[in-house]
Amino acid sequence: MDAFLSYGFLQRALLAGIFIAVACALLGVFLILRRDSMIGHGLAHISFAGVALGLFLNIIPLGIALAVAVLTALGIMKLKEKAGLYGDTAIAIFSSVGLAAGIVLATLARSYNVDLFGYLFGDILAIETSEVWLSVALAVIVVFIVILNYHRFMYMTFDREAAKVSGVKVGRLDVLLTVLTAVTVVLGMKVVGILLVSALVVIPAAAGLQLASNFKQAILLSSLIAVVSVLFGLFLAYSFDLPASGTIVILSFLLFGLFFLVKRVNKVR
Amino acid sequence: MDSSAADLKPLIDVRNISFNYGPIPVLKEVTFSINLGDFLAIIGPNGSGKTTLVKIILGLLKPSRGEVRILGQPVDEFFDWNRIGYVPQKATHVDPLFPASIKEVVAMEFHAVSSHAMRKQDKELSVARALKQVGMESFTSRRIGSLSGGQQQRVFIARAIVNKPHILFLDEPTTGVDTETQEHFYDMLDSLNKKEGITIVMITHDIGIVNKHVSQVACLNQRLVYHGAHEDFCRSKAFKEMLAGGHHLVSHRH
């Protein structure tokens, strides 16, 4: 643990990782309860296309990935509404096309190199100071907006019709949630990479939902599990020379397993 | 609300409403009013447009023709939704994994619009009062998914009345609830109507309830085939036609 006090790269990784993990966990609770868990997976693949496009055009890949992810997320929403597609079908379509486009663009850009692998597998330990502040700022904005609309998100997730009658602007909040998810997925890429970012969105939230006896507890527990996963994941990755992204995700899965077992034991009693 | 003014004007004015799902007509030229203090049952066979009509009144669906006015305002322009309480048809199909406590479910109604500036203490008192009115005051910390269907329905009614609405809409509120619980449930609605002065509009298949509790009946079969006092309904042509048609109506003795 002394390493966290001594090494700047670990401090940067921890700072960015914690803020991004909390944003992922907060959104993850709502996405799971809306049966939208797979959207993180789909948007991650789309973000791969955005990153590849950025590398191809030699423009900031993260910025392009953000724009592509947000636009696609809104497109998935419209497709569900207007074309009468099931949500998972729309996600599967865009996910596949995103991955395919990314592969083509990466080949054209001749960028199967360290840069691309960093986005695929995450390189939180190589995060630069400017990236830290950008990530923290975006994560704070995401968390702030979710907290501001927390009760309305909860109401429309629980009972959409009643929420609508009560004056909740469910259409606008759907768009907001979609955009926040896209932003958070792109942020999460930096921590655990495109291939594992959906795990960071889903697993801590799923773990928190095992034991929470009310919604507030679900939010707090999920965030805590996400923070613990990042903190100890980074520590273990540094100590044993393991990839940070995989270690963080495996640790969060172990915590999910533990909470699941505790829930089962409580039920049996 | 100025009660003397409200006595003169209908709370809800439904004018010439027609609605189609694609090419299929569901409602044809339905016109009626709901007045302060009514306990109105909307009945009719399956597919007669009852739920569609309620959704149109609440602004959840747009009619093909006609208009609805709530407290004199077109429903599109109405914004005072805390005067309206609503318990939807699928209220009993609660996700058992949803981690909301009873208290959180009832309090959802307060947070629907940000203009609801109430002190936290006042909100908690209102939630406690609403739960007491429905007999669920000792379940505050329980998860909604851990309750029975009848208990959940009471919680949803508590949520719908926590803002002291002037009018409460319920869509088949006793589906899946046992008979004894239904009786308690309708006694509670009776009390809300007669003692609290809440106007109630309820979709139901239960003729027994129509006979015992309601003051007004609206019978739908795409068109409005009857609207008036419940005492006259059972003698009406509309009632006889419904029974002759073999439509599903529940009847039980009191």
C-alpha cells in the first residue's frame, strides 16, 4: 500500500479509477433494473469503432469514441421505439457492426499496435495527468446528474406508466440516461478496456443488488464494491505484475460471488 | 381548489373520444363527465376500450378524435398532476428483485416533479399517513417484492394518495387478489371516497362491487352504452345485453 503513496502513476490510476468506477456502478444499478445490462457491451464495441476511426483520422480517439458512442446509443433508442425491435436485438446489431467497422478501420489505419491494445485491454496504469482530470471531471458530471435525477430515474424504472402520469418526463430522462451510459462506457474503457468495460458497469451493481434492502442501499453498496474492486485490483495488479483490467474485474466478480452466497445463506436461515 | 366552483364544473370532461389501434377501432365517440365525489366504475367486456379510455384521460395515449379536459384544461396543457392519483393495471406485476422499500415506493410520488418543495419531515409524515390509511403502516421498511399481491396493491394506492389527490384512477386493482382481501380493499376505497372526499374512477369486472360501493357506472363496449347511477344500471338494457353476450362479469353475494 506504500506504493500508492509513493508512485504518481498509481495515484493517477487510483484517482481516475475510483471516480469512473462509481459512475459505472451508479448507472449499472439502473441499467440492470431496466433489463438493459447488455447496452454497456454493445456501446463498448461501438466505441472500438470510434477509437479505430480516431486512430485512422489521427484525431483524439477518446473524443471520437465519445461522439460515436453517444450517437449510437441514441440511435439504438430510436430503433427500439420506431422500428419495433427488441432492445437486445438493436444492441446486437450495432454491437456487431461496431466491432466489424473497428476491425476494418484499424486495418486501414495499420494501427494494430500498442495504442489499440491499450484501448482494448485498458491501460489505467499508463493514464496521464490530463486524462485523469478529464476522466474525473466527466465522472463527477455523470454522478452529479444521476444524483440530481435519482428519484425520477428510480420512479420511471420501477413503474414507467405511473411515473409518466405523475409528471415525470420519461422520454427526456430516457435520452439522458442513454447519453450518460455512453459517456460512462467510454470513460470505463480507460480503466478496464473495451473488452471488459461492461463488466465494470454490471458486476458491482449486481453485487450490490444482492443484499440491499432498499434502493439507497443498492446505490451505496454498488458504489462501495466498485471502489473496493478498483483499489484492491490495482494493488494486486501492481504487487503481482498482473493486468490491472482483468484483476479489477475478477475481484469484482469474487465480491459478487461472496454477496450472492451471503444472500443464499440468509435465505436458508 | 375552490370547492364551490369545483361542484359546478366536472372534474373530468370526456368529449367525443374515438381511438383506433391502427385500422382497428377501439373507442367510438365516447362522451361523459366525472364529477366531484363520484365513485365511478367503468365496466365492459374484454376489449371494450376501458383501459384505453383511462389512458387517454390521463394523457398516456392521444385520441384519434375528441378531447379530454381535466379541471377545465385540455389534458395536453394540464400540469397539476399531483391532483391525480393512478394505480395502473399491471401494478401487481412487481419485479420481486427491485430493491425499493415500501417507504421509498410511496415517496416516489413526491419526487416526480422538482417543483414539489416539501420539507423532508413533512414528506415522511405524509408517507406515514398514507400508509396508515391503507393499513400498511407496520411494513415501512419491507421490500416491495416481499409483499403479497394484495399488500402491494395497498402500497400502490398509498403512493397514489400520498399527495392528497382530488381524483384517483384504478385499473382492475383487485386482479389476482383473494376475495376476502378484495372486500377489505373496497371498504378502504369507500372510506377514501366518502370520508376523504376523493373522487374514484375504477375499471372493474366485478358487478358485485358495482352494486355495493359505486355511485356511478359507465358501461363501455367501444361506445358508451350506459352512463348513470348504479341503481339504474342493473335494470338497463346495456346490462341485460352484456349478460346475454356471455361477457365475463364477476358477481358475488353480499
